[in-house]
Amino acid sequence: MLNYKQSSVIEKDAFIDEFETETVNETVNEVQTLQDEEHRAFNARIKDNFDKIINYNAYNRTSQLQEREETVQRFTHGVNYDVSPSSTTMQYKNMPRAEIYKDYREEESVSAEVKLRPRAKLAMFILSAVILVLSVFVVLNTALLNNMNSQIEGRLSAIQELEDRKSVLDDRLSEVSSDEAIIDAAGDIGMIF
């Protein structure tokens, strides 16, 4: 005996199997149809290419003629052959050519003048003043540095002279303070040891 739950499971499985079988069959049929169509299209392309190879000259001439006709149709389609001059060309209709280009020629009577705004003039004045002040500082600093260098060199030469004099005096002091010099000086003044 089957209970209620078991019978509902069997019914569900049977329904799912039946549904899946139909879906799978439909999918297989669609895939087969697509494969057949691709196979036919592939064979048609091969046949067309083979015909082009066999009949190259005839195909080449006809394809060139067709391409020319398509190009002519593409560029002549929509072309209005009743084209009239526009307003910009009409404005020069009765003018001589020299007058048309008059604005573009240089004339000797025209003098070029450059006018600066007051702000631009002020900015240029401030900039030139800053440059002038900086150049004055550079010149003054250079003069001061040169003056200091000459003073330093003078003092260094004076120091060198004093060091030379000191070394001479040190030599003389060492000669005078030696024991022999002291004994000789004492003997000269009449001292006896």
C-alpha cells in the first residue's frame, strides 16, 4: 500500500520527467535546426567563393560595375543640381576683386598703435621698479662684499706680519734665556759663580 505522500512524489516525478523530456526534445530539435542552417550557409559561402575563383574575370568586371553604380547612386542621391549662390557670395557680386580683398592688404597710411590700459601701465611700472631696486641691491651688495674682502685681506696680512715678528722675538728670547747666555752675561758684569 502506498500512502498519500508517496503517491504525490511519484506523480511529481512523472510530471517532471514528462516536462523535461519535452523540453529536451524541443531544445535538441532547435539545435539541430541551427546546425543545419549553419551547414547550409557554410556550403553556400564555399560555393560562392569557388564560383568567384573559377569565374574571376567575369565576377571582377561585374563587381566593379556594380560598385561604380552604387557609388554614383550614393553620391548623386540627394544632390540638388539647382544650386544658387548663397547670401555671402551674392554680397560680392558687383564688387571688383581688389575691393573684396581690401581689408586683408596692408596699407602704408595705416599706422599701428598699441594702447595699454591703466592697469597694464601700472603693472609694468611696478615690475620695472622692482627690477631696478633689485639691481641696485645687487650692485650695492657686490660693492660691500668687495670692500669687506679687501679689509679682511689687509687684516690677514697684518696678522701674518705680527706672527712673523713674534716668531723672531721668540727665537731671540730663547737665545737670551738659555743657561749659557745668562752665565756669559753675568761674567761680563763681574759676577762669579
